[in-house]
Amino acid sequence: MKGYTGDKIRNIVLLGHGSTGKTTFLEAGLLNTKVISRLGKVESGNTVSDYEKMEIEKGYTINQTLVPVEYKGTKLNFIDTPGFFDFAGEARAALSTGATAIIMVDASSGIQVGTEKAWDLVKEYNSPTFFVINKIDKDNVNVDEVIAAIQDKFGSACVTLDDKDALDEAVAAADEELMEKFFEGEGFTDEEFARGLATGIHNGDIMPVLTMSALTGEGVDEVLDSLCKYVPKPATVVTEAKDADGNDIEIACDPAGDLVLYIFKTLADPFLGKISYAKVVSGTLKSGADLYNPRSEKSEKLGSVFFVRGKSQEMTDTVVAGDLVALGKLQNTKTGDTLCPKAKQVTVKPASFPTPCYFIAVEAADKNEDEKMAQGLARLMEEDPTFVLERNAETRETLRHIRHCSADRATSSSELSRLSSKTDTASA
């Protein structure tokens, strides 16, 4: 996987209700670009994105996963996020990178509760948004009805790219100069149309609606083409932050600027140790860089720097502003932290996570396994900021209280299964 300049990078978060085909879409993109030779299936446990043991066993995404698709000279950095509500924090962390959002919709199911939750998130984060209607190959699907339902629910800004009248009106609304031409009945030049469309998508005034079948491949190339053309470039994204004195500032995505990294995901790999996903907010990252963490007040010397695609890794020496990368074994850094020069400290605005709403006490069945359980819990805390561990002093027992936010259930059996998996790993 080669390095790309900022103008050839697009960062995209996949959102939507569970089983709408987000992970399968990535398989289709990788198949079309010849990274894989056959389409993996979630139910078969052989997809690039869902590679962890629990994801394979359960048949759905648990962790956000970074899967770049290199398409016609453009690097599309996709972040696959869980549709399962117990892991809603993963989507929030991904959107905090300033990426564009795709809300995936199942053509046979239409708007679901996960669609509405995704919509609420993109509005909260002011994310440029695309709707992609998947599974158009299924029997008895009326795509026009689904498009109409999206427009009725989420507004007239949701437009298909083949609806010229609606597009012209939306493009005009994004630019005062073009609005005058529109009302005077003048047509737009190709350059004016492209500029207005890009501005409208960036500002959220235009939300393209695309259609495809990830399973059969129908429309997948058209979706990838549209993303390359219309997803805002990283250079147009300004990152909110605070300086060392607590003043609000904005950081431009400039490869020649001071090196600033934002950590948006932490993984506890059983073989490689701690891995941190980072966005290069500004500057150009080189292996061996010395940076400072304002939260922990500790320095970090960057060792391993690599691109990831699912679980596969490729070492790199240089990463430019706007790209997403993985860092190995950071000692004093966790999800939401900023790394920057000590002399020019800044703190990027981190993701906001839901307040935990359920408490459960756990203890090892065998007291001899208590330490192993503690190690598993610690690894879960590193990976999931919505998972909070507390010690209850009042009970005078060896209990650990887990606080986990679950949007639709009183308890998270999936999270407890992950705990079992982590404790197994801790003993290995």
C-alpha cells in the first residue's frame, strides 16, 4: 500500500443499522480493486473487516476497523463501524476524525432505528453525509420508494446524482453566485456545477443518495467513483482544538505544518500488543518522531508506523496530513489523546461518549484467576471508552463493577463474551 498525497485521500465512516451490508460493501470494493480474489461473507467469517474471534463467532462487527480501498489513484480510507447498539461508541470515535459519513440502508428494510441513530450522530458531528441504498438485487424491492422515504424523513437535501433538476437547485443553494444564475435561468458550467456540488456536500446542504448491491457488485464501481469525486478532501477539513492556554483554535490540514496526531482507536492485539489508530491532523509523520501527550504529560517516541487493512499491516516511513495510520506500542497514550510538539502543545477535541447506564458486578469463578480477569478487563477498557471499571469498597469483596452503555438492552452479553475472550488471551 503506497503513500498518497492529501488530495488523493478520502476518509469515510460506514454507519447504519446492523446487517445493512457495510462490511460486505468493503469486500466488494476490495474485490473490484483485486486486493482479494473472492467476496468474503460475514456469515462465513472470512471478511477483511471482521477478523477478530468474537466477530467471527457472533457474525457482526464489534470494533471499528480501518480498511483502505485504493481506487483509480485515490485512497478511500473506510472505517467500518458496528451496527449493533452496544458498541455505539465506536461510531462516535470514528466520526471524531472529521471523516465523511455513509449511512447504509437495506433496500428491503428501508429506514430502521439504526438509520435514525446514524442520522442523529452525523448531525451532532456536522459530518458530510452520503446515503447508500444496498441490496437492490433482493426480490420485491422498490428503490424509488426507499429514496422517497429517505427524502421524506431526512429532507430534500437528499438527492440522487441522476436527478438533474433537484441537483441544480441544491447546487444553486450552496453558492450565492450560482443561485443568481439559477433564478435567471442560466445553466451551470461543468466547473461551476462541480464546485457547487462539492461545497454543498461539505456544508451538509447536499446529501447524495446512491444505490448498489454489494453482493452482486451492481453499482459498486459507481459508488466508489462518486466517493472519489465528491467526498471532501482532508485539506478542506479544519480540526477544532485548544492551545496550551485552553483557547479555542482551529488546525489546518497542512503537510508542512506542526506534526499533530489524534488517536481515535486503541486495540489490544494479543500478539503485537497495543495498537493505536491515528489521524495525521497536521504535518508529516515520520517513524522515530518524538511527540508529547498533553493529557498524560508524557513524551512518546514513535516506533512502528504502519498502514492497516483489517488485520494486515504494511510498514511505512512517511504519512502526510489527512491520512489514517496505525502506531505500535504507545506507552502513555489512549483513545482521544493528542500527540504534538512539546513546545507547541495543542489538544484536539475528542469524541464524546454516552454516559454508562448499566452496572454489573463480576468476579472470577476461581480466585486464582482473579489477576487474569483483571488483565482482560484492563484490555477491554483500553479498547472501549464506554466500558468503565470501578472497585466497590463498600462490599469488601473482590468485585469489579462494569458500567456499559447499551442503547436497547439492559445488559451486554456480547461485551461479557468479549471479556471471556480477553481473559483467555491474557492467559496465553
